[in-house]
Amino acid sequence: MSEWWTYRPEDFLLFSPRVYWRLFESHNAALWPLHLVTLAAGLAIVLLIAGRPNIRTRWITLILAILWIFVGWFFLWNRYSTINWAAVYIAPAFFVEGVLLFAASVHGALGFEKRRAADWIAYLVLGFALLGQPLLAPLQGRGWTPSEVFGIAPDPTAMATLGLLLLAHGRLLPWLLPIPVLWCLLSGMTLQTMGEPQAWTPYVALALVAAAWTWRMIRRAG
């Protein structure tokens, strides 16, 4: 038996890249054309925040809550778990995030009305999650069928949520950040282990959000 330190991350991967992207193809085929609804919901959230978000804050968090629970149930629990047993332990975290967002909606615990200098970073992350992430599959030669869409796949949903939370303030904010952050780290490591070039996307989203939060704390302290 080989010594444990001789193993590489690839040795613990339970599926091949072909199986992974095939999973998204079957997931998209089963839910189409719901993608148009979730993408429209994401664009509506951006317009609400850019306009007069203080009027529709509860709707923004309610939409996010529904989508987190939906992705956790339909993708992680029902599909991803068929190729990765760890998904059954990750799916409840998506449900928890949805419940926290629902609580924020009910109690009005988040607000978006204040404008800050680093908001452009949040809109950059949001824009990529909504419009850039679905383009990665065809740009890498896989076609449109395995594209990852906000509200359907976990990566764009988590990244868009980070962008939205970067625009927010409120007492529940510290509780809403850990799960999307951890998912982006986990997804980035999975894609990196598979040797997929798009592994950089969740890492860059995290780096941008971290930079914006750091800048905000420096300005607050100074």
C-alpha cells in the first residue's frame, strides 16, 4: 500500500470532468426553460438595488432564499449526490442559507439603500455571475447545454449572493456570508483538481469581495 503522503488531490476525486459536466447537461435539460425565469429574477434584483432598493428589500432577500433552497434540493441533493456522496452533507447548508435569507426578508434585517465607493466591485461580481458564468461552457468548447445559470447551478448563485451581500448592511450579514464563501472555495478546489481552467472564477469572486470588504474596513477605521 502506498504511503498517504504520496496521494494527490486527483486520487480522491470521485468523478471525471466528463461525468461532472454531463451532470449539468441533464440538470439543465430537466429544468429548461426555468433558466429564463431565474435569470430574469437575478436581473430584476440588480435593477431593484440600482433603483430604489429600500422599497423592495424584502423581495430581494425572499427571491434569494427560494433560489438557495431550490439549488440545494434539485441540484445538490438530487443530482450531485449521485456522483459525490459529500453532496448530501453540503445540501443542508444551502437550506440553512435559504432559511437565513428568508428570516432576513421577514424581519427586514438587510438594507441596500446606502451607496459606497466599492460598490462597482459588487456589480462586477454580480454581472459576471448572471451573464458571464453561462458563457464559460461554450467558450471552452462544451456548448451551451452544460452552462451554469444563476438560480439553477450553485456557482453563479453563490457568487451573485456574495455580490449582493457586498452591497448590503444589517445585523444578519455576518451570518449570511460564510456559506457562499465556503461553497466558492469548495467549488474552486474541485474544478482545480479536475484541471478545469474555470477554477479561477470562484477564486477571483472571493478575492474581489475580500478586497472590497478590506477597503471598506480601512475607510471606516480611517
